[in-house]
Amino acid sequence: MPHDTLSKHLFHYDKQPLPWEMRVRVAYYIALALDHCNAENRKIYHDLNAYRVLFDEEGDPSLSTFGLMKNSRDGKSYSTNLAYTPPEFMRTGRVIPESVIYSYGTILLDLLSGKHIPPSHALDIIRGKSALVLMDSSLEGQYVNEDAATMIELASKCLQYEARDRPDIKFLLAAVDPLQKQKEVTSLNLMGLAKAAVVVPIMLSPLGKACERLDLTAVHDILLKTGYRDEEGADNELSFQEWTQQVQDMLNTKKFGDIAFRDKDFKNAVENYSKLVAMMPAPSATVFARRTLCYLMIGQPELALRDAMQAQVCIPEWPTAFYLQALALSKLGMEADAQDMLNDGAAFEAKRQSSWRG
Ligand SMILES: *[C@@H]1O[C@H](CO)[C@@H](O)[C@H](O)[C@H]1NC(C)=O
């Protein structure tokens, strides 16, 4: 598709964040597409997520046909992002039409927040006093609070734990439609896009190159050598708390993880890093990057992709996070997305280098 995926526009855009009006349009078009699927009696769209929403030549959002191709009993239907998985799929391994509504709710969350927020966490925020703190700060001044509140409310309805409590697609269509205020403006204009796609010259770092050629051994080598050095802004100094048992446990877990990682004992590294992630007061991009590689090594590319995305959440412009996502996407057969990710990684790499020189 000429104008990339929703994921790209929301989570790693080049020039400007997707404006509010366009986000509403995306919500509306997806609802339309799902309604259309229902009319054709294809009620299950698998693993609806921001990678499945594409922008066509006109900049209009559409759903990739990818989600329609899978077998409904395919156990992998929702494995890309466990935190986003409909609860009934976790319970029964089955996808039902209401699961699609749940996933639609997660897309609404992505659109509203501009981030990957796990639904359970988002619901806590929504139930709290000021649901509007969910909103992407780059959207400030672009919407009226009532409209944002309506969208947040719709998201929370879609994310209901019990499938029967979620609204149907017709309800969602009718609710989103009136939120569109600039229907006559074309999507290309809204997004500030020209028709021709821009070609970015690629200059990959050694890690980027290793990810491009799917050389897991080289990736391992580089991650090992870089260690935690890349982690900007993270405070690796330990305070007096170092002496508490809890921190001691954490340090041991990290040490076990690091040793297992060094010795290429990837299963053990995953175990210890997973324990570490649960213990750490603030998530570490490096731990996610390392666990990404571990998952790739043990043949779990979906989990790898999720971790590489998490690494990006920790450090938004970290080239390593992009290269590793490219690697995981490539393993998942999503070559076009992988290429985008490599380009993004290279762009951020160039930006870093110019700011170091300057
Ligand atoms: C962590 O590493 C240690 C030492 O290699 C190992 O004994 C243990 O099983 C690993 N997993 C967890 C969850 O601690």
C-alpha cells in the first residue's frame, strides 16, 4: 500500500502525528469495513490491529485482507500481542464475532492515545477520574472534549470482559459517524501527504544490516557487546534501596538473565528476563531487546515482535527497537512492514549521528 500502515502513522511517523479528524475517519472506515464483512457473512476478522489497517493511494484507510484469510480455528489468531487478546480467546482459544469488537476497541485506544496501552490498564484509567489523560498529547487543541469522551466511552464498551456486553458494529458505526467534522476534506490533505511516495536512502548500522539479513547470530553478538549502554536517560545507579532484599532479588534475576543470554541459553534467558520485567520499577528497553532476540531464537516471532514494540515504547526513537521489529516482522512474513521499519531505524540512526556530531 502506498501510504503505509496505521501502526506506522501512529507509533513512528516521520513528519507529523496523525491528526484527530483522520483518526476519527480511521475509526469510521474500519467500522464500515467490518460491517461490510458481516454483510458478506465473514464475521471473523482475525487479529485486527494497527498493522492490518492500511492507507491506500488516496490516503483512505482500509483493512488488509490478511485478517480474512486465516482459519477461524487457527490457534495463532491472536498471538501477535497478548496484552491485546480478547479475554474469551485466552479462556477458550476460540474467536467469536464479539472478539472482533474487542479488537476494534484496542484500535480505538491506539487512535486515542497514540500508544500501545494494554486494555486492562486503559480501563483502569477510564474508570478513574480523568479519562482524558489517555489522550495523545500531540492532539491537544484538535478536538472538543465531548467527542474525545464519546470515543473513550466507545472504546471502553468494546473492551468489556463479557462478550455479550460489547456493542455491535452497527451501533459503533452510528456512534462514530457524527464525530466526523470534515468529511469533505480528502484524506491526503488531512494527513499532509503528497501522492508520490518519498524514497528514503538507506544507511543501516551494523545492527540494522544484521537484522536485514536475518542474521540472528550477529544480532546476538551486537546486543551482547552494546549491553545497557544505549539506554539513554535510564538511571542505572542504584540508591540505598540496593540493600533491600527485593532489589537484591532483582539484581540476581538480571544477572541470571544476562548470563543465560551470553551463553545462548535462550529459554532460560526468557524465563529470567520475564521475571525481571515483572519486578522492575521501570521497564528496560535493553531487556526487551534481548528478550526479542531470545524469542526469535526459540521460534516465537509473534512474542518477539511484541517485545521489540515494547522496547520502542521505552525509548521511542531507538534504532535498535526498529531494527528488531523489522527482523520479527520479516520472520512473520510481513516484508513490506519490515522494510518500513528498517527505513525508520536508519532515519533515526542518521538523526542520532547528526545530533552527536552537532
Ligand atoms: C534463571 O536462571 C537460573 C540460573 O541459570 C535458573 O536456575 C532458573 O531456572 C532461571 N529461571 C528463573 C525463572 O529463575
